[in-house]
Amino acid sequence: QSTAVTNRRDTCNFDKEFTKMAVDLTPTDKLVIMNLDQDEFLGFSYTNPEYVAPN
């Protein structure tokens, strides 16, 4: 049975097995990034208003 999501950080619909897991970010492979076809993003201008750029 699902429960309505109350806020953007609400995890009530996820099993505790998953919400208790440690978060691991995959390191970026610089070679993969360098070889991405940037034309796929041509004309893309959206910026997430909640994104905070690192200093």
C-alpha cells in the first residue's frame, strides 16, 4: 500500500532495506566524459534552480 508523498525528501514508499544503505557516488571517468558527444546537449539551457555550484 502506497502512501502519499509529503515532500521531496519523503522516502515512505521505499523499503527500509534500501533507505538504510550507504550512498556511494560513482567516480567520473574523465576519458568517458571527454568522449561524450556534446551535440546531444545542443540548445539545452535548463539549469536546476536548486543546484549549488561548488566554490
